[in-house]
Amino acid sequence: MQINRLFEIVYLLMDSKSLTAKELAEHFEVSPRTILRDIDTLSAAGIPVYTSQGKGGGIFILDSYVLNKTIISESEQNQILFALQSMAATKQAEAAGILSRLRSLFHKEDKDWIEADFSRWGNSEVDKTKFASLKNALLNERAVSFTYYNSDGKTSQRHVYPLKLLFKSTAWYLQAFCLSRQNYRTFKVSRMSDVEVLADTFRGTDFSPPKTETPAVVPPSLIEVKLRIMPQAAFRVYDEFEEQDILTNEDGSYTVVMNMPQDHWLYEYILSFGAAAEVLSPLEVRREILCQAEKITNIYAVKR
């Protein structure tokens, strides 16, 4: 990333009397010509960086030059560092490098205040490998193929041009141009398997994906459901329900009243609590849950 390189060039020159273009090129693993273009960029920005020819020459910065950190208040310094640490927590290497240098510049202690790991429990390496493949394909403008499982469990083979990775509502999504559908699609990363980066390339500037907001849909019919949830499921109560909808009972159980869509999702959701949830009302929901429970009992009944 050029911005990170420019910042580090200034940092290195402030720490050394002078460095040659070759030394800087080897440090950043770029060509000397790239370094000279960077020096021109810094000079144009008003930073007193100069080059000298001949024996003992090189690139140097005026001894009197210091990064003016005094114009940034203590609070603003902390906000900058916290923002960069948030980015670094998402494994952004460039942010981590800038964060380290700004800590030194501001004379701040290395205070870790946030850590983010978007992989699932017990599946860390698989998720990280998949995410790294998608990120590299996106940055290098390479096509990707994968098997996709939709919300109904049906699979399809997809061949796409990856355009954007986005994190929304506790999950990662890939926004891409799907070649089989010849249209833009958004895929939930956790439902993608057998991800393969292909040799096919594309130009990202040729595509303009739509906004990622879900289009307006006709809301499903809602029904007021009253649940009694047992103490052993307390860990789910405050994660999944609004605080104003929860009443704590004397025996440690919870009563939850809320509006839910009256469809198959409702019954599957209630059954996900197992024996830790009881439908108090309405009666038709109780009857359907009983019917579903009887079907489950028949599946597991011992055949004689």
C-alpha cells in the first residue's frame, strides 16, 4: 500500500541520516524507480525530502523536520490509535504497521483493547483459509468457483468475479458478479465450500455492484407468541430477544412475549430450544409444536 510505504519512508529517514534508493527499494521489495516516485510525491506534499549525488549521497530529510504531533490532541491521538487497532484486529496488516509507528510517534504504550476473530468456533483454520482465498482473489481480480448452499439447503456450482467482502449482521458476505446468472449476487461466506481461485482475470472497474441493502419486501404476517424459557437456556434469552420483551420469573425461568412470523421458521426456531422452551400461547402454535414433536418421536422410536 503506497500510503503505508510513504509514511514508513519518512519514519526511516527521520531515524537515519540518509538512505540510498537501493536500500529503500530492498527494504520495501520494490524497484528504485518506485522509491524515486515516492520521494517526488513526498516533496510535492511539502515534506523536506532531498536527494544528493556522488559518494556518500543518498536520500535524506532535513534535521529540523519533525512530524507535528502537537496539533493532535491527546484525545484525538487515542481515537486514531483505537481506530487503527480496530482495523488491525480484523487482520489488516497495513493498519498494524501504521499503528506500531504511530504508537512510537505519540509515545503511547502498546495497549490491546480489542480482538476480532470472525471464524466460527471449532472451524477457525477452515474459515481463515477460505477468507484469505477470497480476499486474495478480490485484490488480484481473479475469478472464483465454489459450491453454494442456499437457505433451503440446495446446492449449486458458482463461477463469479469477486467484487467486495462485507461484514453485516454478524456474518461475512461476498458481493460478486455471477457468470452463470449474468447478474450481481451476494453470497454468505459460511455457505460457500470448495472455494477455488481460478486463472481467469477481470477488471473490477468494469463492474458497479448495487447497494447491499436488502430490497423492500412484503412483511410476513406476524403472530404474538408467548414463551416460557427454562433457566438452562438463559444464555440465549438476552442474545436473541429484546430486553423489554423479557420477564424473569421467580423460579429462574423467563417469559418472553413477542411478534413472530407465522411460518415454518417459527416452529423450527422454537424447536431449536428443545425441552428448554414451552409455548404458552397461542393454542394453534402449541398444537403444531406437539405435532412436530410427535414426528420427531416417531423417527427415534425403537422399532420392534
